[in-house]
Amino acid sequence: MIKVIPKKGYSEKELDDFFDSFKNQDISWKSGKAFGAVYYPGDEYAQIISKAYVRFLNENAFDPQLFKSLLAMENDIVSQVANLISPEIKLHGNLTSGGTESIFLALLSARDWSKKNRQIENPEVILPSTAHPAFFKALRFLNVKAVIIHVDVLKWDLNSVENEINENTIMLVGSAPAYPYGVIDPISNLSELAVKHNLLLHVDACIGGFFLSYLKKMGTIVPEFNFNLPGVTSLSVDLHKYAYAPKGSSVLLYRNPEQRLSQYSVYSSWQGGIYASTTFMGTKPGGVVASTWTALNHIGDDGYLDLTKSTMISVKKVINYIESNIHLELIANPDMSLIAFKVKDNSTYELADLLNDRGWYLGRLQNPEGIHLVVSAIHSESIVKSFTNDIDDSLAELFSTNFRSSIQHLGDNLLKRMLNLLPYNQLKTTLAKQAKKSNGKPSKKRIIYDVKNQLSESESNNLFRTIMDRFYS
Ligand SMILES: Cc1ncc(COP(=O)(O)O)c(C=O)c1O
């Protein structure tokens, strides 16, 4: 750890050595070990995309009149994405820093537009329990009420959506697809409800917008989720996911340019001069704009089709493996490349921990328990083979009745019991210290989930606030 800025800067060689030692602590994502968080189109594409980033490293896309290059590229990106999503309809949009910002801005403009046009002072948004936490975060920041419809894996109760609509409702939300199960929400039904009740409807296509559009081009039948549905008023698509742009890149699209106007922040009598910004960011990195533009225009339609096809081959291999394994079960039949599965005898989190021990990064679902995989271009057939081999080995270990595994189970149960007996504040400090000590190693998350499930929601949120806090200086 370097706690103060060095008097004399390190040389390039010394910095490289630092990076090597930093990177040694990381997951080996380049060998396809991460099922989520990283999207990589391969070295050839990546090199050209990174060159563009470096070329525009210092330029700032904040002011449209400052760097005409960046403005031209941002407008190209928005048009190209709009044409991919809904070619028949004129749309309006901006490049944002990611899914969370796109969702935040969609809710901000919905709130302010509805205040101006419908005089709604206490706005409410109806959204499914499977919606990404970015919505809950944004609704908290914006002080808009979240009306949550519980979606039990795939069973949507559209009547309960309609029952929740009242004079304060400004917007409905659906995902294409929802992150947990990779299944597209019933967007056409939500669109009908939005039209019937004169509401806005945001489609969160952050993870799916790009991939699903290329699946359609491949001839796969994909349920409608775009602006062809008359109720859809805004839609978010992340480019730092399946468009393989660098991190910090998403597009928010609107049908109605008036709604986009409500997104802008303008302070025309500020003492520092007229200030106007389109998105949440002030300074906007030129590198992201240029490298996103490069990803779209270098990979191109054919490249994206190939990346989508090869990803789907791997998705099908994983799904076939799960379906043919007597211990495993798919939780849902996904519309794209997100896979949710479980161990039939409820030892799903044990399997997830064993896979973490073997170096794999994967997600954990809850209610019901599941393992979550985001499959992307880096997951070649040979990586899938090594993953499924590791599942085989882990399952063998899980179901082994040998002495070592019995001791292990006994140890886990004892530890859980001990933790459950601790008073809440002591539990919090113990787990927070342990999390810091383990240096982010994910091992034995099952115990954390088990302990958390004994707490109330506010205690458990508080616990994770404390744990997270421990990681930062
Ligand atoms: C469906 C969905 N919406 C929103 C987000 C949030 O995106 P970001 O992490 O880019 O802010 C994600 C991220 O995985 C997502 O899958």
C-alpha cells in the first residue's frame, strides 16, 4: 500500500511491477473465469478499441460546442443504437456512463415531466421485484415512491400491476430481460397498460438490448420489447456489456423529445457562466465516446453477429449440461445468455462456494437460491468444458461422504450456530473484520447468506453497509 504521493514519481518499469502485483490478486478473467462483470471481444478488437480510448484520453464531451469530434461520435452512437433497437421510429437519446445512470435519468425525466404535464407532486413508479437495484437506488435519490410487484421467478400477476395504478403513478417498468433469470418481462402487456392509463413505460434493456437485437437478426424469435410497442416511452441499452465498449458506456433512448428535455440540467444565470449539461456527468470522458464509437464501427454488424452466435453455442452447451445432470436444474428457460440454475437438493450455495474455490466468479440468486451466469464472447467451448468439468468435480466433492467432507460440514454448522448466537453488533464487527481479512476472497458465502437470513431486512442491510465500509480507506 502506498499511503502518500511519492516525492519522485515511479518509473514506467516500477509501475509495471506494481500493476503485475495488483493484477496477481485479481480473478483470471482473461481465461474466461468470470461469468459476469467483464465483457471482452477478444484481443484483436480490444486493441483497436483501446487505441481509440487513448487517442481521446484528454478530450471532454461535456460541452457540445467544444469538441465537435466527440459530438459527432456521440450522435452517431445514439443513431446507430436507435436504428438497431427500433429502426422504424425516430428516437432521441444520449450517451451516459452506464446502466445505472441511464435508469436514473429515465426516472428523473419521468418525475419532472409528469410534474410539469400532469401536476403530479407525489410520484410513484410500479416495478417488478426482479428489476435491477439501480431502480431502487435512483428512486431513493429522487424521492419517488417504489411500488414493488413481487414476481415469483416468472409468474407475473398483471392484475396486481393494474390494481396498484393510481393518480400518482407516473411510470411502469419492465426489463428485457430481467437480470436474475434472463427472461424478458411481459413488455407488450405492460405497454397495453401504459397506453390504457396514459403512463410512461421504461424498458430496461441494459443487458439485453444489444444481444437480443442480434439474436433477432439471427432469426431467433424474441418477444417484443422495443418502441414498436406503443406504450414504450424510454429504453436503456448498455454498450459496456454486449456491445463490448469499455466501461462507462450506455445509451438512454426516448420516444418523446419533450421528455428528454426534462433530463437536462440548465443554470443559465450561474456566476461561472451559462451551465448546461445533458446527463448526470459534468465532465464526460472523450475516451469512452471515441472507443464506444470504435467498438460499434469496427466490430460492425457481422462481427456482432459472430460474437452473438458463438456466445449462444456456449450458452446451449451449458444449458444442455445442466439439463442432463441429475443433480442440477435450470430455474428458468432464458431468452438470451443469462443462466440461472440450482442443485436439486438445495446445496446450491455449497456448489457456488466450491466453484469459487476453483477460481470461477459467478452470481448467487436468492428466493429461490440459484447460481447465476452471464455468458459472453470470452466463454469459448473449451472454457465451458473446463467449467462443466469443475462442476462435476465439485458435485463429487459435495456428495462425498468421506471423513474430510463430514468434518467440513460439521465445522460449517458450528460456525453458523456460533455466529447466530452473537449479539447483532458483535456479529457485525466479527463479519466485517473477517471480510477485510479474507481480502475479498469469496469462499463460504453460504455461511454469510445463512446468517443474513436470520436477520431482519434493516439489520441485514446495515450489516452489509458495515462490511462494505471496511473495504475502503
Ligand atoms: C438489467 C440490468 N439493468 C441495469 C444494470 C446496471 O448497469 P450498470 O452496472 O452498468 O450501472 C444491469 C447491470 O448488470 C443490468 O443487468
